Amino acid sequence: MSKIFYTLVTVCFIGLSHAQTFTLVGTDTINKTDASGKKQGKWIVYYKDKAGSTCNTPDKKAEEGKYLDNRKVDKWIEYYCNGNVKSKVTFVNGRADGYAQMFHENGKISEEGMWKINRWVGSYKLYYENGQVQHEFVYNASGKRDGPQKYFYDNGQVAIEGSFANGKEAGAFKEYYENGDVKAEKNFNDGNVDLANIKEYQPKKPIAAKSEKPAENAPPVKVREDERPNEAAKKDGVKGPTVLNGKYTLFNKNKQISKDGAFKDNRLMDGKMYIYDDNGILLRVAVYKDGIYVGDTQPDNN
């Protein structure tokens, strides 16, 4: 690995009653604090400066972007400990607002769309770790799925397609086998399926030996090391998650609910994942069914 060829210098100017600080990286002024103590301009935060970081390369960048009067603005980039980009998020007046991209740790994109007032709006895509699209959703201004929606297998073949109206399935839906053959046709009204008129089909072409269950092919959402289950789950002196099977409520290190639902071998199968910003403010609640992400519900409803 090549060495870092810049010199990092921190300079402090102390006045009669106020101090201004900044850091020089090469010829760039970064990490500036004005006379009022507010962060201004470009900032770079390293893992060694983040409380509770477990990164084994603490000199790696954790995030970088711009501040205006102590609030994040424009595009901020967050990094994994391995140096790959974790997210690119647009901020307005300290809150995520605009186009956002998230990435898998292997460097491939994991999701992207427009983030507005704590919810996805417009077109949204979720990706498998191999780079193939997993979901193509459309959200309305209220953050509810509305319009054409598609699910895909990890080989790129459409798995399910249909339309939603204000957060509920509406009209005709088609399901496909992984080889492209039609698997089923269903009709929905206000989220309810017409059971009497479901049509199911056998595949016309051979299917490769691979699970047809979306949950087994989808990227898993698993219990993190810093999450802890509710008191009811702590039996026989168990401290923290071992292998969770059944219904649990998990809490993050700030004692906020992080996941709630049914787990199988530490994997969230049916339930909700709560996503917070760096200040502990609840941003969104992602809903999972059969181990796959199916959409968001609004934070103020939980």
C-alpha cells in the first residue's frame, strides 16, 4: 500500500474570547470551526475520531462532506473500514434530502433513490450483492408504494410484477419462475388477493437447481454484534444475541428499537428494521416479509 504523502497540521488561532480552528491537508483547509464554535466548510472524519469504532484501521476515512453553520449540506460520503464507499447522501440544512446511494461492503451499489422528508419518493432500486437489481419500486410523495413495482431474481429475471395504489397491491400481478416462465397470475383489490381466481402454472422449461424462495436468494438482514434482544429473550443467563429463532425485539447501543419481528438463525424474516441517523433520529422503518424487503412504513406510525 502506498504511503500518504500529505502532512496533516492542526492550527489554532486564539483571540481574546473566541477560538478558530482548522486542519490543513496539503493546501486544503478542512475541519474548520469558526469563532462561534460552528463547523464550516469541508470536513473529513476518521475512524479513530468516532466513538465506539471497532475499525482495525483507525486511520481510514469514515466520512467526508461540507458543513454550513454546524449543519451538513450537499453530498456526504461515508466509507466502510475497508475503504469502500458505504453511502453517498445529499443533505439540506442538516437533514438528508435529495438523491441517495448506499453500497454493499464489496463496493457494489445496494440501493438508490430520492430521499425527501424522512422517506423515499419516486423511483427506488434495491440491488443484490452481485450488482443485479432486486427490487424496482415507485413511491408517492407520502412515501407509500404507488404505481408499477417489480421484484427480480439475482440472475436478472423478473420474479413478480404488478402495481400498487397508495401502499397496497392493486390489479393484476404476475409471478415468474427463475427461467422466465409464468408461475402465477393474481388479482388484488385494496391489498386483498382474489383467492378464487388465482391461476398457477408449471414451468415449461427446466429450472436450474436453486431455491425458488426469494428469501433464500436475497441479501440477509442479520443481527449485528452491538444489538441486544428484549428482556423476555434473555433466558438462562444469555447475554446478547446468540442464535435467535422466534419473535424478538432488538435494541441498539442507544437503547432504541433496531429490529422487531420473527427471526430464523439470527436473520430477520418477518418484521421491521428501524433506521436512525447519527443523532439517533428515526429516519425510516423498513418492512421485511419472508426475509426480503417489501417496502417502508412511516416512522410516525410506529
